[in-house]
Amino acid sequence: MMLGRLRALRSTMAVARSDLEPRERALRLEFLPAGSAATADFRAKRAGLGGTLQTIATDERRQKMSLVDLGKRLLEAARKGEEDEVLNLMTNGAPFTTDWLGTSPLHLASQFGHYSTAEVLLRAGVSRDARTKVDKTPLHMAAAAGHVNIVELLLKNGAEINAKDMLKMTALHWASEHGHVRVVDLLLHSRADVYAVSKFDKTALDIALDQGHVQLVSMLQAS
């Protein structure tokens, strides 16, 4: 009986020993002399794994940098109205990013009056009501700059006509501020809220009066 137990115990220890041997060999390799063949082989394998991981990390960083670069180039192309470049960049995966003020490609195209570029961006799915860090939408930008064709384009694409920015100014407020008669006329015919008040309790009419835009005063009073 006792002999049988001893044999079983030896068998169990042998199995455990076989499981430990690979681990022991790996540990011993760490402390082998630097010039030994076994150490060189072990360290070469470990270096190979480290090199693979480093390559993966480098590729990921390059891809991220590439996307950031594409996004910046898209912003610049939209600012300049380079329609073909905008199409090319989007085809190559450029993300719809913003600058540090939260300005999107569509904001820039709207601000600088690039109709075709704005149209391309809208078709590609850029948000028509994107907000900057001061809550300006592309419609605010186009109205303030007097680009009536882009104001019309944005409205046709469902832009919120009475959206308010951080100063609670609407597109109508900004068009009245800058005296853009055609933009004001379009906004009024598109049912912009003439009673909306800004942060300073000013309606578009109040602003037109303050700025001395006589024609706009007549238009706003008649609406």
C-alpha cells in the first residue's frame, strides 16, 4: 500500500517537473554569460518580438499623423475654394475635422463664398448646422459675409434659420449688422424670426437702426 502511494507521488512530481522545466530554462537564459550561443538565440527572439511591437506602434502613429494632416489640408482647401482638392482629399479618407476654434470645412467655404465647395461638402455629409466654439453655424458665416447664394444653398439643405450663436444672434441679426440687403430679403422670405432678440435684447430691426441701414429698417418694419 505504502509502496503504491510512493510510486504515485513520484509520478505526480515528474509531471510537475516537466511543466516547470521550460520556465526554468527561460529564467536560466537570462543569467547566461553575454557571449553564449543560447543567450544570443533567446535575446534575438525577444528582440524580434519587441521590434514587431515597435513597428506596429510606429505604423499606428504614422496613420494617425496622416489623418491629422489630411484633415488640415481639407480645411485649407475649403478655405481657398479648391473644389477638386476637397474631393480628392475626401476620397483619400480626410476626416471632417475642425480647427482650434471649432471651424469646419463648411464654415470656411460659407464664410469665404465658395459655393461649389460648400455644395460638395454638403453632399458628402458635413453637418449643415455644425457649431464653432462660439456656436456659429455655417449660415451665420454666410449671412454675415453677405453670400446670398450660399445662404440659399444652406437653407435648401435644411439649415436651421433661427439658430443662435453665443451672443444669441441669428443669421438675420448678422445680415442686418452688416447691411446685406439681399441676404435679409431672402431670410425674411424664408420666414426668419424678426422678433428674436440677442444677448443684448436687440432684434434685427434694432441692430439695423443702430447701424443706420435705412433700407433694411424699412424692410424689417414691413415684415
